[in-house]
Amino acid sequence: MNKMKMPTGGLHLTVDRRSFLRATSILAAGGAITLRSGLPVHAQENSAELLKLYADAKVDWQKNKGQTIVLGGLEHPWMNAVVPLIPLFTQLTGIEVKVDKQSETEFSASMPVKLGGGSATPDVFMIWALGQAISAKWLQPLDAFRNDASLFDAAWYDEPDIFSSARSFEKWSDGASYGLAITAEAQTLFMNKSMLDAKGLSAPASMDDLLKLAVALKSEEVAGIAMRAKPTGDAAPWTLAGFVFSYGGAYVTKDGKSGLAMPESIAGLDMYGKLLREAGPVGIASYHWMECLNDFMQGAVAIGCDSSNFATDIEDKSKSTVAGNTLFGVLPASEGKPAKPNMWHWMAGINAKSANKDAAWLFLMWATSKPTSTLAAAVGLATPRGSAWQTSAFRDRFGAQAADAALKNLQAADGDLFKAAWFHPKAPEILDAVGIAVNEVVTGSKDATKAFGDADGKVRQALEM
Amino acid sequence: MRALRSLTPFARRLALSAFALWCMFPIYWLAMMSLKTQVDAMARRPKFLFAPILDNYLTVLSDPAIWTYFANSAIVALASTALALLIGLPAAYVLARYRFRANADYGFWILTTRMTPPVAVLIPFFVMYVKTGLIGTHAGLIVAHVAINLSIVVWLMKGFFEDLPGELEEAAAIDGATYFQAFAHICLPVVLPGIAAVAILAFLFSWNEFLFALVLGGNDVRTVPLGLYAFVGYQQVRWGELSAASIVLLVPVLLFVLIFQKQLIRGLTMGAVK
Amino acid sequence: MDARTRFIILMLTPATVLLLGLTIFPFIASVAMSLSNYSMVTPDSLAFAGLQNYFKLLQAEEFWTALRATALFTVLAVAIQLALGVAIATFLHHETRAVPLLRAIYLLPMAITPVAAVFTFRMMLNPSLGVFNYLLKLVGLPPQDWLGTPAMAMTSLLIVDTWQWAPFILLIAAGGLAAMDEEPLQAARMDGATEAQVFFHHTLPALLPYLGVAIVFRAIDAFKTFDIIFVLTGGGPGVATRTLNLLAYKHGIEFLSMGYAAAIAIVMLAITIIAAQVFLRRMRMFVPRAAL
């Protein structure tokens, strides 16, 4: 195996050459992507070589030379991985990119105000609520760019390399595409290895196993399992969904109706509630991902179940006491049904009011292209490109076992179930009702049937309006 | 009764110290957190003793962005405080000292500007600012903060002006002073301690204001609360940097408060001769 | 126009111009929005809706739940902070040692950036890793589920809000005490009044105008409290701490139903106006005391 490891200071970027060649199929023999830390990407000795990675695209990169676009995004691994690469884009295209980065709360609070007020910037932005943004006509359909030979080279862009779930994310119900996937996350099980070993237990094979395991691991000192239960739309609904879906339920059915009152959905909520009531920590009702992750990383809870992205924090010794002591696994299935962990692809799109749409498209295509994805994956970003997941740089950074578990969960996930709920124009109302229901079940103030029954009423009402 | 009297100073000091501890504890915890690694900061058994590190401060202080936040906040908070006083003091004075028909209604109207919940006015404000070019400018944010703080300046200063004896202006009139001279030269100096207190409040409100700074200042005029919020990222909170940065940025605020306190105390001794 | 009238108008002009310029358009726009079906999700079907949003709101259970939570939070927060703030201000007024230092310490909660303070509280209140439960256990008390039950969640929010804002009342009360005429107090003491009698019969009445303003502003701000609740409970458990402002934020910024959100905001404004009018009239704060 011709593997090169270059000392790169703070930024370890090693690319398994064979997989990288497969990934980019452009790089001349003998070259490897190395970046010296401290130097901006365009000042690297090999920046010319990096640029060559894009030169093969039959695209008129310089078409919008001299324009300036604004990129709007949140404090997020994607921004952190891609923004440092932007000088390369500017060198390639002559387009300046202004970066407008905010925390998630700020971003989701200020974007509706800006776009609702008719702002032409940001030109490109991360999409925090796709259904809403499409209904509100804030997003430019991307198909016209794809059909323009001067703006898109399908062979070079290599769409089959992108996960099928991500490609299905990009297709809206009207057949058009309003955004490109930029990340991939799947609901993954994290287990404290030494706690499992101490009791001679192993990863669960079914939902009932998971419950038994969590209860068995609970003690005076340590809770069995912690998952989100805070009653907000961005908290509990995401992790609950893996349970509801795996029991055969849905938040929104394929014909667009509320699925909360389905017995399968209720069974999923019931299991989620049981897990947290019987094996969860005190105060679980106010837990968001932050509390779940902290408890797990401090060894205060034996099992966690959340985004695969947390692997990078869990395996970071400066943040976590369980680095090297964590088993990443698949979400177990319920009897006789396939496991359907929840998943998520962040997407980015173009502002429908942007004055620089072609430049914005060039950026979007550049940012999601194979070379950029490979570079971003090397700093640990989970991109939606299979080739990037195969690079050793990514597997080193993300953790090979965590990467395998994440991939398995991603492949098991049902993107359509997710899309039906999260991409619904009324998604926030639906998820808000689900969040409250989870919280009520976890605190024991309602049982699953009553909680989802009430939520079902609210969702029906919201869907009628 | 005598026993109670002699107990009072002790009980009083106990209460004052307890309240001081209560005010300080979360700040102390934040400061400790800024000296910990992330693992220690979240430790299962909260750590009171640990090996302190300075990495968080080095990271934060070497980031030029933090100085930009500081400069933006300083400009906006100082200017909006000064402007709110400049505009608010005359209004407070006539509302306190002069009887005229619309007096009560005018005062109440000023108060209502603070009552409106921001959700409904954010979009109109944004549109208005885009149309006038005030969006993303220091001036725009300063003006917005003046509007937010004007009510508190007017209503608090009204109270201080009302407490002045009625003979002040009469004496001034006898000496041949104009209405404005009576205000500026006779009454203003006497209410200096009040002005200092109100200035501190207006400054703090502006320094920590979040929502309008978010929507109207945005990325071009990122103030301290916005800058610090950036440490609360997607799927991670950078505790070390958040705590270190907030402690660093607390220092200038405390300096400002201390300077005004001096003024406040000096004003007090001047006021004592009235 | 005589010189006196001209003087009054001139003195009020800057404030009038600024506030008219800045608040009239947003106010009219939000009233207009509240009378429409404006939702950003359906931009093409914008239409006048009359009082529909208001009818819907007043019939919604979530509105009354939120109103109760908001009223409870506001009344308790203001009452606790008033008692604490005035007590500490009075103590401080009689104190001679370390006063500037204490005053600076008391301002810390208002000076620290709220996001840092609120997230610190979120850590401290954490049931399994937080320092509050750790300290409780040290002294042999059972650990609490600080944000888990409706009563505890409201209590915790009040604790955090009081930590942050009792100093506000304290500062204003201290200012009032400093500006107060001490002579009547001394006279009362000479007549043999106890400190308690002096406080309740002389100090407090003289302070009332200042406290009135402090109460009004604290109540207005407490009624709109957002970040503490948003970060700590998100409105939970269930909807126990979902206040009106949180409800308005949800409908406006999350659900994008700006018409409905504006209606919530206008109703909040109306409630505040009525409450403030009643309060200020009771306190006789509309009449200038030393009028020329």
C-alpha cells in the first residue's frame, strides 16, 4: 500500500493514494495532497497542483470573474472545513467570497428575517428548513444550471459518487432540485466499552435487547442511556424518529397525513420513553444533544444514541474521558422489521433574489465537487461523497470503526420517511408537537398513546391550515 | 431592642457578603471553566482543584476577531449611551419640572417604545434599515439602541429631576437665567449621581443587547454577544473559549462601571451641599 | 408661542423625532401584519384577514397556558427582585466599608454577557454533572431535577432571572437612597422610632417613585424574557414554561406565520399598556411633583 504520511503540523492530511486516485482520477503520479498548517491554502507550495484538480472540468470557471458573493452559514463543521479552502476557489474563478458565519441559533433566527425582508444576500446559504424555504420561494431551482454546459460537467462532477440518500434529498416533490447535499449524518449508537465488558454484555441485536442492556448497565453511579428529551423541535424529534421509523411508524405518511396516531409510531415512542424512564439519568427531560454528549463523554451514562458526527468529539482526548473506549454500533431493529435509523444531510442552495446566481452556482458546485470534498474530509468532515469516506485521511480523523457504523446506519436509513416530515412546509409545527409529546412521555405525565394522540390533533390542525 | 440594634451591623454585613457571594459564584465558575480543559470543565465530580491552563486565553486573545467585537461593542455602547443621555435628559427635565397638557401622555408614549415585543417589529426594522442603507452600520445600530434605551433614561432621570427642590429654578429666574440655563447650569450638575447610574444601566443594556444587533448589525457590526454566541456551535459548545472570551470582555465593562462609580460618588459629595 | 412653550417643545423635539422616525413604521407594519394572513411559507396568498388572528389566538389553549406562565413568571420575578434589591440597597446605604467594591460585585450579573451566564447556569443546573447538585449532595441534601418538573423549572428560571436582574433594582434603589433627604429620618430616630419604623414610614415612601420606575421597567422586560427560557428549558417540561414571547417567536421565526405572531405581539403590547396604566395611576406617577 503506497501510503504517504507527511508531517503537516497541526493539520494532518494524509491521503491513501490509491483511494485518492480513485476519488479524483486526476492527480498526476507522485503527487499527494498535503497542506502545511499555518499557510492559507492558496499560498501552499502545491497550490498549482491543487488547482489542477479542477482544471479538468469542462466548465468555464472564469465566467463570472470579478463578482463577489456572500456565503451564509452557521458555525458548523462544513463551514469550518470549506471556508479555509475558499482562496482556492477565488484563485480558480476570480470570484470573491464574503463569509457570513453565525451560530446555529443566530442563523435560524436571522435568516427568516433577512430572506422574508427580500434580501439579495447571502447568495449561497446553508438551508436550515428546506420545506419552508421552498414554499417561501427563497430558493432558486438548480436544474437550469445543471443543463448549462458552460456551468456543469456531469462526468467530472460524478454524481454516482454521492450517496443515494443525499441525491434523493436533493429531489423535491415537484421534481426540481433546490439544494445540494453537503454533509452526511446518521443516527448511531455509542456504547461505553469498559462498562459493557465489566458486565460481560455486548451490543444489542434488537430494540428489546437495547432496553435490557440499558437497564442492566444502570447503577447508582451511572445511567444506562441518555437521548434527547427537551421539548423543542430541534431536540427530541430527531433521535426519536429512528425508533418510530424502526417500529414501522412515521411522523408524516407518504400521502402527506399525520402518522403520529399509527400504532407503530406509538410503539416507537413507547420504547423511547421506556428506555429513558427506566434507564435514563435524573433530569433527562431537559436533555438536548449537549447534555447527552457531555454525560456520555464523562462516563456518566453507558449508552448514547445520536448523530454519527459526535464521533470526532467522543474520540478527542481533550474533551472526552471515553476516547478509545467507545463502541460505535448500528441502531437495533424491532422484531421482524428493518432498523431505520434517522439521518440527515445538510444542504446548501442559492438565494432566489441573488444578483450573482451563476457565480453562486459555481461556488456550490466547487464546494460539493470531489476534490473539495476530499480536502474537507481530510479534516474530518463527513461529506455525502463515498470516495471521500474511503480516504484514509478521513478514516484516521473520524475513526475507522465510527465511520463504518455511520455508513451502515446511513445505508439502513429511509430518506423518504425523513423527507416526508422534515421537508414538509409545516415541519416546524409538526416537530414542535412531537418534541412536546416525547417530553411528556419521558416525564411520565402522559403515556405514549395519549401524548401522540394529542400531538396528532395539533399536527392535523396545522396541516389543514 | 438594644440587643437587636447591636446585632444589626453584623447581620447586615452577613447579608451583604452572602449577596456578593451569590452574585459572584456563577462568574467564579465561568472563570474556573476558562482555566480548565474541556474534559475537566465537564467533569463528573465538578472540579474545584485542577491544573489550570492558559490555552483558552491564548487562543482567544490571539484571535483578532475578538478585538473587532470589542471595538464594535465599545463604539455602539458608548455612542448610544451618550446619545441617549443627550436626547433623554432634556425630555426628562421638562417632563419632571413642567406642567403641560400632554405631559403624562408623552411620558407614557416613550414608555410604550420599550413594551413592543421584538418578534413583530424585526422584519419592518430590517426592511426599513435596508431601504435607508443603515443596515450593517455602526450608526444604524447606535440609533436602534438609543431608541431602546431612551425610555429608561427619560423615566429614571425624571425621578431624579422631580426630587430637586422647586426653588432652584425660581432662584435661577431671579438671577436672570434663561429656562435652558436653569436646566443646564443649575439642575444638571445636581443630578450627576443619577446620570452616572443611568449611564451605567444604558451602557450595560446596549453592550449586551442581542436581537437587534443580530438582525441590524449582522456580520458587519458583530458585537460582543454575537461574537460570543459563535462559540456555541452546531453539535458542540467550545466552553474553554466561550468562558475565556467572556471573562476577557468583562474587564472593559467593569472598568467603565468603576469610572462612572467614581463620578457617582464625587457627584454624591457635591450633591450633599445642596 | 411664549418662551416657556417654545422651551418645552425644543427640549422634547430630539426624543420625538428619533422615536417617531424609528418606531412608527415598524409599529404600523406589525399591526397591519396582525390583520393579515401573512405567512412567509405561502407568500402568494397574502390577504386581509380582519381580526381572524386575534379570534384564533384567544380561542387557542396554548395562548392561555402561555399567558398564565408569563404572568406567574413576571409577578414572581418582579416581587422577589424588588424585595431583594431594596433590602440589599438599604443595607448597603448604611454600610461604610468596602462599598465601592461591593457595588462593583453586585453589578457583575448585569455586566457579564448573557449568553455566557445562561450557558454557565445550564451547566450548573445539569442534574448529573452540575455543581448545584454536587453541592447539595455535599451537605447531605437530595439532588434536584432542576429543570425537570414544571414547578422546579419555573423556580430555576426565577433563580437565574433574579441572579441577573435583582442588581437592576438594587442600583436604582441605591440611587434613590443617595438622592434622599436624610433630615426627616434623623428626626424620626430622635423621636424614638425603631429602624424598622423609620424604614417603612419614611424611607420606603420616599423611595417609591424610584421603585415605581424600577418595577415598571423590570416588569416590562420580565414579561418579554426570552433567552433564559429559550436556553434553559426551551419552554418545557411539556409547555410549562412556554411564555408568550416564546410562543410569538415560535410562530413567527420558526413557523414563519408572521400574521399570527404579530397578533401575539400586539396582544402582549395591549396587556403591558393596560397593566402599566393601572400601575402608574395607582402610584400617582403621571403628575410631575415639582411642577413649574
